[in-house]
Amino acid sequence: MESKFTVEDGRKAFAHHVIEKALALREKYGPVLDERAFQALLNDRDFVRYPTRVEFDSSKIEPGFFARVEPVADSPANEHVIFLHEHFRGRPRDITNALLYQLVVVNYGEIATREEAELFGSTALGVEQEDYYQRLCRLADAIHS
């Protein structure tokens, strides 16, 4: 009897992988990252697949958003930049929330949805997914107030 691997099976396996990575990240770095921990995390290939840096540059972010990931053009190492809104500079808790969401985009590209990004961030922080989603909404609202 031939078994078929469905798209739903793939999504469940991906979600399981995202949860495992998030739990390992929380164990290694804790739920709030300071500047030193950010840099260590961004250089840790167990959690960040490609060389990645963070820049605070609101001009690179579409209105209504607090961050954006951009691959560096023609980078042989597949380098990425996470642009964070300047409002969050010096605010480690806000940066942690935004950064965790964006790391899923760096690591998995277009196959990742907001669902996986929220799952990763909430698991890494040890909070309910809905609570993490509300935190992200507050981040977006904070730059438009």
C-alpha cells in the first residue's frame, strides 16, 4: 500500500520544525535579547541560516509595517538585511519581538507564512500565539501613533 505525503502533512512537519528551533533558541538565548545577544544570535548558524544584519532604517519599510527582510543583491553568501523601524532602536523587548518574526523569513523564505512566523516568535518567547500576535500589532500601531 502506497502512502501519500500531503501538503497538510508538509505544513505539520514544517510547524513541528519551527517549534523545535524556537524552543532551542529560547533555551540558548532566553526570552529577551539584549544587543550582545542579538549579535550572537545573528551569527549563530543553528538559528539564522544566512549571514544577516539588522539596520534601523524606516525608509526601507512599507507604511503600516515595522520591519522588512531584504536579501543582499548578488551576495554569494545569501546575505540578508532585516530593516527595523527606527522607533524601536534601544528597545530590546520590541526588537526581540520584531526580530523573531523576521528570522522565519530569512531562514525559510517564501514558504514561510505569518502563521509560522507567529508560531516561531511565540514559542521562542514562551507566550501564547495570540498574545504574540497582539504584541506585533502593538509594534505596528506604535509607529503610527
